[in-house]
Amino acid sequence: MTAAADGTRLQKVLAEAGVGSRRASEELIAAGRVTVNDEVAILGRRVHADVDVINIDGIRVPTKPGLVYYLLNKPVRVVSTAHDPEGRPTVVDIVPSEPRVYPVGRLDWETEGLMLLTNDGSLTLRLTHPRFSVEKEYLAEVDGVPTRAALRVLREGVELDDGVTAPAKVQLAQGRDDSAALTIVIHEGRNRQVRRMCDAVGHPVRRLIRTRIGQLADRTLKPGEWRLLTSAEVRGLYAATGTEPDPLDAASPDSDAVAANEPGADEVSQ
């Protein structure tokens, strides 16, 4: 694909996307670190931000106008879908109504913690598709105190009715007579996976909170509060999904899968 004769100068688009100043963006271009539609860009290149695919060091830079990214601390008893036929409150009710956004993955009715909502279909598909294996960290309060053997099973793989879970990172954060707090990091997204893992080793979950998505965490958000992601955080989420190109990136933010909020293999409730 040849360079666009019209459009906006690449360094301006990068600066407006939050990469840095125009001077810093020019330095990135001059160093050969920026590509446009898989071609190494040169100074003077013009682009169409709503069409062209722009990467820095192989990581996507979201430049399409109107993209928004919300980080929400989901409270309990809120549905993680764009619409609920039973009329219960949804996560979409908490954030601004315009532009229209959709939840990335789901947390169940009684689970709280961090969720992303966006109209960026490419990022949504990357974060929810099992191919990309983005880590999610949970804090689980469970009945009883797991033994070393139980913790080993959680780490190495638990036999569930839909197969053995992938290895997980599990630490005993605190234990007392009748309960314990566990930190659990998984990269799968089976339905109610963390709860079923704990049930399987004899320690049902009392309370479950998602505390991290990829490298994204925020302890300052109270339940029901939300904030916009920074440009660096958005690029970090793209980086967490890997750098290889993928045909899923061709999907628009309003693709049928996203608009319908249909869960994929990795977009299910915890």
C-alpha cells in the first residue's frame, strides 16, 4: 500500500493518540519504530486515522476517532451485560451513555472488581479470545484454609466437568480458623472458573474480587466508580495480547459479536 497523498501527518495523529509530543513522535518515526499498514513509516507520511493501522514496535496505537475506554470497579448485584431482560442494573448503566460501549468479558452477579468497557472492537476481541491468554488476577475469600496439597492442585490444574484447568498462580494471602484469602491468577476464562476451582478443592468462595486485567490495576477505585484509561494503559492492553497481526483486528467496534455482547470462549462469568 502506498503512502496516502492526503490525510493527516503521522506525527500529529500519534501525538493526539497520547504517544507523546509531536517532536517525540517524529523521533519514533525517524528511528523506524512506526509502521502504517505493516510498512515502516517515514517522516512526512500522511495517514487516515480512522482507517490506517498504526503500530509502534509492533504494538497497535488506537487512533480511530471516538474510541473510549472505561475502567469500572463493578459492584456486586450488577449484571455484566449491555442489557438485561429482567431489568436489573447493568455495568453499562454506570458509565456515560454516549458513546455506546460494551463490557469486555463478564463478572457474575455476586462477583465484584475491575471490568473494561469500550467501543474498540479490535481490543475487545483480543482480550476475550482464548488465543491471546491475557492474565486476570482475583482475590478470593474462601471457606476454611487450604492445605499445601489443595494449593498445589489449584496451581497445577483442577479437574472440572469441562476438563482440567491450565496452570494458575495461587498464593495464600491470609488464613485464619474458618476462612482464607487467596490470590489467584488465571489466563483462561471458563464460566465461573475461579469459583468452580475453589469448590473442587473443598473451599467454596465467600467473596470474589477481580483486581487486575493484564497489567491494569487500580486500588483507588471504589465499587461503582469508573475512570478513563490513559493512552499508555490502552497500549499496554494491546501489548498484553501479543504483537503478531491477527484477522480479528479487521472487526469494527460495532461488529455483531461485540454489539450483541455474545461471550466467546474467554468471555464468561467468574
